[in-house]
Amino acid sequence: MQLYHTFQQDAQSGKKQFAILIDPDKNSPDQISRIAQIASREGVDYFFMGGSLLMQNHLEKYISCIRKECDIPVILFPGNNIQLTPNADAILLLSLISGRNPDLLIGRHVISAPFLKQSRLEILPTGYLLIDGGNHSSVAYMSNTTPIPALKNDIAAATAMAGEMLGLKLIYLDAGSGASHPVLPAMIHAVKSHITVPLIVGGGINTPDQALLAFQAGADVIVVGNALEKDPDLIPPIARQRKIAGRKG
Ligand code: 1GP
């Protein structure tokens, strides 16, 4: 089944989803295997794979580490065009719609399109909104864009609406990996109430409580990276929040 169908169906039925972000530079093969084993037991929905900048080319190796342990889909979350491999299941084809850098709105997509067309990757066109998470993030620096201020819910909502009107199939609100604070619940709520496509939220979600808040505010999918690199045992309590939020939400 196409992954987008799952994203959409789960979002429509209120079934919350949990994605683990693997930054290949920040994990060892042993750590990836351990994370994949726990994720498999907990029924984690997706692995996202990528980073703002990769110093080493571990992408393929780490995808095979995950494949050995579980059948959780691996979705590329590329920081740039060299983070592409046909061996994943899908790709978040990101358009950085909170920014005004034409390269990240369309330029790099043109360069990648022939490769993506030939690959068997499922393409997930995604409107990516970088939100101020309290520190100067790698994404802001590398993308040469200004994040949307944390309290400007109307700007975030209008940007997400425009993304959906342009035909983007997912909206991703990201405070950036390692953000001092996650996207605020009020902004998640504002965006969610103006779009119909599934909403992904990540950046700075480090505790089960923060995961629950994001779900309850309207996130259909939450993404956690940093916190799990430090402590993979956080996977089970975060995974459990899906059910709690699903029941209450
Ligand atoms: C970043 O949304 C992801 O793009 C995850 O962020 O590493 O802070 O969990 P963290």
C-alpha cells in the first residue's frame, strides 16, 4: 500500500503516528540496530532519514541496519541532493515554503527530478515550515532562510494553507533538530485547523509530555530524533502517547 494513503487514512481517523528521525552522522550501526529493535516492538510508524549536513556517507549502510531488524518504512528526509538513495521506501520531497530561497522552493527539485523519476521511491510532496525554536538552527543556517517567529500563528497557518493550495500533500512544522523548545501547541492548533492534509510536527520534542501536547494540539505525526539518540529507552513511553492522544483527541 502506498505510504501516503496510510498517512492520510490515519490522520482522518485520528490515529496518531510516530516517526523516528535518524541522522546518519549522529548514530552508530549498533545504536541504529538497537533503536530499530525497540521501534519494531513498539510499532513505530516510520523512520525518517537525513540531516542538514552529512559529514559521512552512511545512508545506505544505516538503511540496511534498519531493514535487518524490522519492516518499518524508511522515508528520506534529505537536507540536500546528495542525500538520495533508491533503497528507501519514500522521500519527503520538501519545499521550504516558510523561506524565500528559490533553490529550496524549486531549484534542487529540478536537479533531483530525473533521479527520483527513475527510482522506485514514493514521492511525498511536503510543505516544510521552519519555525523559530529558540536557537539558531542548522536548518536556518544551511538553508539561508528565516524561520517563522514562534508566536506568529497566523503566518504559519497562511503559509500552510498556501502550501496545501499549491498541491503539497503533507505539511511539516519543524522547530529544527535540537530546538530549545518545540513548536508551540497554539501554532500546531492554528495550522491544523486551516488544512486538511496530514500535519507532521518535529524539532525539540524530547519528552513523552511534549509528544502528548503536540498530538493533542493537532499533530498527526510527531518526529523525534535527538532525544532518542541520547536515550532509545524513551521510544516506548513516547510511542504510548499515540494511544492516549488518540483516545482523548
Ligand atoms: C528535525 O523534526 C526533526 O528536523 C527532529 O528534531 O532531533 O530535535 O527531535 P529533534
